[in-house]
Amino acid sequence: MPPEIIVFFAAMTPFVDIKFSIPLGMKLGLTGLSSALFSIAGSMTLCAIILALLGPISRFAMKKSKFLNKYFTKLFDTTRSAHAEKISKYGIIFLPVFIAIPFPGSGIMGGSILAFIFGIEYFKSLALIFMGTAIPAIVITLGSKSVFMIIRHFRY
């Protein structure tokens, strides 16, 4: 299988996403730039799928279960009404920072779920999540290149 495809799908892996796929791509012989681009493409594909499916899945669950209907209604009403002003004011900063910082549960999946829960529009969410993915992709690419150079230096 071509390394580009491996990197693309590795970036879709929950919890490790680009933190794993960029160094993997570089180890498989891709340049730092191509490894980062295929990783971002894989992560953003997963993000688009998650954002597109969360609405229909939650609506379906709300129709089929009274408990889930009550739970999701309360969740959406509480989060969207209580935090609407903050999200409209600080959401442009919060979501990319949340995705970029490597906390457990943050990243593409966590950011997509947060964007959905807070009711951020689909394309705005994609743009904010892209920013939150591109920034650490640059850092991880440069860091991986440095580590691989140091390893090569001490190996010979």
C-alpha cells in the first residue's frame, strides 16, 4: 500500500491522529510537507464525516428513545443558551486552541463533538478545526524532522 494512503488513514485514528501519522509518514519515506498534508487531509475527512453524521444520529436517537430525547434536549438547550454569547465571542479562539493542545480527548474528534454540541455552523466548524489541526501539524513536522536528524547524527 502506498505510504500516502497509510498516512491518510492513520490520521483518521482516534486519539493519535496527526501526532502519529506525520512521524509515520516521514519514517515511511515521505517528505515532511507531504506527510503533513496527507495527515491533515485524513483528519479533516474524519472531521467532515463526524460533523455531518452527529446531527442525523442525535435526531434519530431522540426519536427512538424518550430518555435520549430528554437528555439531548437538556444538553443542547443548556449548552447553547448558557454559552451562546461566549461561543460567539470566543469560539474562534477556543476551538482551534482546544484542538491544538494535546490533552486527552482533544483533537479532531473532541473538537468536532464540541462544535456540534455548541451549535457552531458546519463550515465554520470545519474552518476552525482546520486551523486547530494545521498549527500542531507544523509543530509536529518540524519536531519530527529534528528528532530524525538527531537520531541519524548519533547513529553514524
